[in-house]
Amino acid sequence: MKVSIIIAVYNEAATVATLLDRVWAQPLPEASKEIIIVESNSTDGSREIVAEFHARHAAELAPRIQVIHEPRPMGKGHAIRQGFAAATGDILPHSGRGLGI
């Protein structure tokens, strides 16, 4: 079983690094995971933080990380739909504020 975790990012520089590290480290017994980050052309450095996270883990085989760069902010709903379209997992939760991850 594979879990696809969708993370929508727009101007989240203060928190996105912590969120990504926590999602990466979270064990999922008996399941693999893929992390899909939809970055909506942030202006506060979030895009660079996402790129650094992706580069740091690119050589690792699991979990799979996919980054989608939107050309402009189109809203969280659009970002989540983009993530769902790219997901290959059997389970598709999404990560956001207030989920305690």
C-alpha cells in the first residue's frame, strides 16, 4: 500500500521546513509513501526551501518526492487538485495547517 501526501505551499517560509521534515520522518508501518509538494510561486523564500528539501532527499529511494511548481498562485484548492492528479498512492490525505504533523 502507498500513501500519497499532498502539501500545498504558498508563502509558508516560517513553517514549511519543519512541516516537510516532520512528514519525511513520520513512519508509516506496512506502507510506503510519496510526498507531493505543490509550490504556488511563493514570494517569501518558500520555493527555495522546498527546492533545498527536494535536493537534500533526491538521492534517497523512499519516500518518493515530487515537486510541482505552479507559475502563479491559483489557490489552495487548485494546488490540492494538482497534487491529486499527480498522486499514485492508494490513500490520498493532504497536509495543511492544524493537522498536528
